[in-house]
Amino acid sequence: MSLKGLKRTPVQEPQDKSIDDFINGAAKRVSELKVSEQKYKRYTFSLTEDVSEQIDELVLDSRVAKANRSIIIKAALNQLQSLSNEELKEIVLKELS
């Protein structure tokens, strides 16, 4: 008696199908992403430990999933640019003292 003819045919489980659909959907979304035209350049500057911790706290306090240290610095720069020259001067002098 031979068991050769009793091969099991693979049946795709519903969970496997949903996993395959998820992977295929992700691949499609990635292929549709646009390439950013912005060029970024790395800069190095010194911060005290306190300032570095404050930036990290602001990242967490913002409760924005994509927020990072660079975004916090950019947000601060945007707010500083909205100040008058006199207000900016006061803030800078305050930090220097």
C-alpha cells in the first residue's frame, strides 16, 4: 500500500490571506511615495544638558508622532522670526546674561 497519492493540497488560511493583503498594500503605498525635493544639511552646535533635556521634553509634550528634535528647533525658529527686532534682541540678551 502506497501513500503517494495522498498529498495534501495547500489551503490558504484566512489569516494568511489578510497578511498577504497587508504586505501587498504596504508595498503599493511605498511605491507611490513622492521623493522629497528638499536638501538637508547637518549642522553641529553645542547645547547644555539642561537645554538638550528641555528639547526632549518638548518633543514629548507636543504629542505629535512624527515630532523630533529638529522639528522642535524649526518650530522655535518660526516663532522667533515672528518677533519684532526689539523683542528678539531682548530674548537674546536675556539668554546671554
